[in-house]
Amino acid sequence: MLPILPRLEAYFEFERLGTNWKTEILAGATTFITMAYIVFVNPSILRETGMPFAAVMAATCLCAAFGSILMGAFARYPIALAPGMGLNAYFTYTVVKGLGISWQAALGAVFLSGVAFLILTLAGVRQLIVEAIPAELYSAVAAGIGLFIAMIGLRNAGIVVASPSTLVALGNLRDKNTALALFGLIATSALAAWGVRAAMLIGILATTAVGAVLGLVTWSPATNPLAEIAAIAGKLDVRAAWNIGFLEIVFVFLFVDLFDNVGTLVGVAKKAGLMDAAGHIPRIRRILLTDASATIAGSLLGTSTVVSYIESAAGVVAGGRSGVTSIVTGLLFIAALFVAPVVGAVPTSATAPALIIVGSLMMSHVGEIRWNDPAMAIPAFLTMATIPLTFSIATGLSLGFTAYALLRLATGKARETHWLVFVLAALFVARFVYLGRG
């Protein structure tokens, strides 16, 4: 068994990346714990379509494991995948409940969007899109995702709450769960400041332990999800989704997944220092093939679109640099099928501080933007600001990219700009017009 380890280390480029097994395993566990909420949140949303909770839980774990392990073994990146938040809400509330479409047909639409992804990747279109994005917008996306992650963490902690008069406001800091999150934020920040590599994981576990002592950790028995998955696996209705009335639905799944994945990919790769000297992402074809395959697998298993997760940045901050990080995360999703109550015992008050800290660390990329050049500073700012404010990586990237294209035209630099920039900008404008129609 041991003689194979050097070969694996060479395959995953441990020496070049400056990593080791201990760091990678720790990073994989950190990513998993930070995004483990999806094991329960995704089925909680999809069950409103009539899909059985336990069955969707099994599908969530299996497709997350498949996508993450494939990303680690094939693409060799520390990026975990799972059913996307936002897209699962679109699946449930807009497609199924809003339009009165069956969940089987909606799964068929997810399948078709995954196939379209695969074709676009094999044709090289997705790679061209990523390469057409200017390097400084990469930095803006990374910083915007940092703000997005921090905003999610602040909301989950109860530190920031909705307000009808000011949109957002300070939450009740005397609330026990919010106080627990503040404890976790202080403890994890201190560990990170001391240079502890396992700061995120230790902080999450310590906060969970304190929450258990205070009676804030819920523990409920759960049935074996695998026994229930037959109720939804393979039940997609592709023929119904193929009808002309479903083309808009397929397009939305395709569009949002494409640019959410591009944004997440850029943000995580940037934070991990995995981009080459020219600002390109090595093995990008493998990355894109992986998420397309994971979406297809997810639709067959019985869940909504699978995407790359911004919480992967937590594992990167913990030191994860190779595909081993994602493989560990994927294996833990498999284990979650059998220890679901344990995974569910980690409260959001324990994971929220990790998201806030990861967000703060990702802000370092703002220094890579030429703020003294309005033609770049304005698109970069729009990207950064609107990712968290619209709660969408795709929308933030769309607004920033469109502004960039318009300013290139306005300053007479169209001929110096990649032609795909203007094609994408036109598509973004069409998307905004479509969204404006409701």
C-alpha cells in the first residue's frame, strides 16, 4: 500500500504545490464541514416539489461525492461540488410550483442543460468564455465572492438581518445562537492570527462543542437515505423537458450554472494560487467536463443542478492545493449517508464564522486591480458590489462584464478587445431584458 503513495504524490504534484497528506486531508474535512449544510438544506427545498426528503438527501450526498471525487481525481483541483443553492430554489419555486411543471420534467430540464454544458465544453466554447474575461475582472470576482461568502456567514450567524426600512440591519447579539457564532468568530480568528493551519476546522468543532453544552445543538435520528433513493433516481422526464415550452427553463439552468461555475472557479483558483503566469487556469477543460458530468449525474440521481461550491475556499484557506482535498470532501459526503445525524448536529452558528473569515481573506485580491483606471475600476467595482447585493455570482459577473465591454467601446479600444467579449456582453444584455420581463 505504502509504495503507491509517492506515485500519488507525484500525480497530485504535492512537491510543486508545497502540500502534504495531512494538510490535504484537513483541508478536505474543512471544506466538507463548511458545506455540509447542503445535505439537509437541499432536500428541505426540493421536498416542496413532492420529492421525498430522505431520497433527495441520498441523491445530494451521492452527486456531491461523485462530482467532488471526479474533480479531485480527474481535474486535480481542490474544488468541491454539490447541488447549487439558488438553482434548487429556482427548480422548486419557479419551475415546479410557479409554472406547475412536474419535478420529473424539471429534472429532465436539468439533464438537458448538463448535456448542453458537455457539448459546449467539448466544442471549446466554455474555455473561450473563461479566457475572454480580463485578468483584473478575475480579481474582482474573487473579491466579490469573498464579500458574498462573508454576507452568507453574517446572515447565518444572525449578526446581519433583513430590515424593511434599511434592507439590512444589525441582528440581536443577545440571541444565544448569534452569541455562539460571535464566540466562534473570535476563537477562529485568534487561531488564524496565530498561524494555526487547522484554525477553521478546530474553530467549527470547538463552537459545536460549546453549542452542545449550551443546548443549542439538535440531534435527531434519521432513516437510511439510500433505502429511499429509488423513489426519484432515474425518474426524470426528458421528453417533457424537450418541449418548446421548456426551452427557457433549460436556458436559465444553463446560463446561471455556466457563469456561477466560472465565477467560483476563478475565485477559488485565484485564492489557491493555481493560475499560471499568463492568468490562465491549467486543465480547465477537465474542470468544466467534471461539473457538466456532475450535473448530468445529479439529474439521473434525482436532484437539481450541481455546481462548484464557493465554500471550497475554506479548504483552500486551510492549505488545500491539490485534488486530494476534493477527494476527501467527496468521501466524507459518502460517509454522511450513514452518519447523517452527526453531520446535521453541526449548527450554522459554528460554520458561519468560517465563512466570514474566508470572505475577509479573499479581499486581498482587490490590490491587483488598477483602481486609477476608470475603464477597469468601474467594471471591477460593479462586479464586486453586485455579487453579494444581488446574491448571485452570475449577475455580478454579468453586470461587471457588460460595463467592461461598453467602456472598451466608449474609449475606442474595441479592436484591441477579444471579439467574444462583445458577444457575451450582448447575451448579458439579453438576459437582463429577459429578467426585466419577470
